[in-house]
Amino acid sequence: MSEINIAIQAARMVGQFLRDHYNKPHQVSYKGVIDIVTEMDRESEQMIIGFLRDIYPNYGILGEEGSKLDELCSYRWIIDPLDGTTNYAHNYPLFGVSIALEKQGEIVLGVVYNPVLNELFTAEKQGGARLNGQPIHVTATPELGKALVATGFPYDAWTNPADNCAELTRILKKTISLRSDGSAALDLCHIACGRLDGYWELDLAPWDMAAGALIVQEAGGMVTQVNGQPFNHLQKNVLASNGHIHQAMVEVLKG
């Protein structure tokens, strides 16, 4: 079975687990002042790791909840078992499972699964992007003034002056409207399938954006760093769009 199908199986398996325990009490702890984690994050990550390691024992793992196995391998899974933990813990129905495969530093496949809506976003390098098996494409919105965009905020926003508020204010005054959905992986997928025209966020980790960024690119969109420089999933920030509004977003975000 192919790597993409194995990743899909893992995402669906963990998504079902999350859905089965959704809207129930959870054990909430804090990695930072407002950076929460639940027992579901940890259990989900171990489920994915166990499943993937059984099939690909020589592949490395980089996971949000501290899993770093053989991280110098040429092949490495990058996983977020529960993207949108704050949403999940508050019974806010927007969260997902994100799995990407990195080969020699390049992301070659991405899978993001929203278990509430049963939406499976997938992409392989140079293979296009799909939602539940059907091809998807970014919007044709031609200008920023007609765009719906999204963003998020860093977990150290209470103390970090780079809290994204100034950028939000500038963008808000140049677009139709703005969303903050609490899941970077799903925001990127919503660019890919045409629900959003643009998205940016600061202070992200590889597992937040590796899969989603590839899905945007394979859906015909553009992905860079917020300053317009070439994107790399290790660079901690992302700007994604339909391409048409990309340079305008770069300029507004720069101030």
C-alpha cells in the first residue's frame, strides 16, 4: 500500500478516536500560559506513531507532543495529532489531524482530516490536491479588497510584542472580512478548496503547516513566508493565498 494511503488510514483512525471522545470531559494541562494540551493529544500521537512505525520502521517521526524519533532520517513523518486543541477542549467543532511526509527535506505528501465534517484533504507532490477524492482549486478572487482571509495568534501573545495584532489591524481594513479559526492546518486547507482567499500566521511549528502548505500549492495556490521569501516548513511562519492577492498581502503585512 502506498504512503499516501497509509497516511490516510492513520488520519481517519485517529480522527474517529477524537470524534468518539468529543464533547466529553478532558484532562487539560498547559505547555505555556495559554498553550493547552489534553490527554487526547498525547494518546492520538502515540496511536499515529504506533501505526506508522509498524509499517515504516525506518522512517523518522517529528510530532507536536514531543515525539522525535530518528529525526535525521532521509524520510520523516511530521504529525499533529490534534490541530486545534483549544477548540477541541472547548467543544468548538473545528479541529483536525495533520500528517505530512518529508523526504530529504522536502514535503512530498500531506493529509489533513476534519473528523467533525468527515472532510479528508490530501495532496502529493505534483499530483494535485483533493477533498474526499475530488480535485480542489483555490479561488480566482482578483484583489485584496474582495478577499476573505484568516489568521491566528501565537501562544505567547500575552508577553510577546510580535503578537500579530498590528498585522491583523492593517489587513482588516483592506479586506471584506477576517476569520480566526484556531487550526492552521484547516485554514490552509480552506485556502486550497476555495473557502478562504488568504491566510497568514506567525510563530508556527512544522507540524502546523507542513501538510496544509503542500495541499495549498497542489491546489494552485501560493505559499511563502509572511515577508514574501520562499516558504520552508521549518521557518515558523506562513502566508498562503490564491496567488492573485499574494503580493498585496505581503505589502500590507509588512506595513
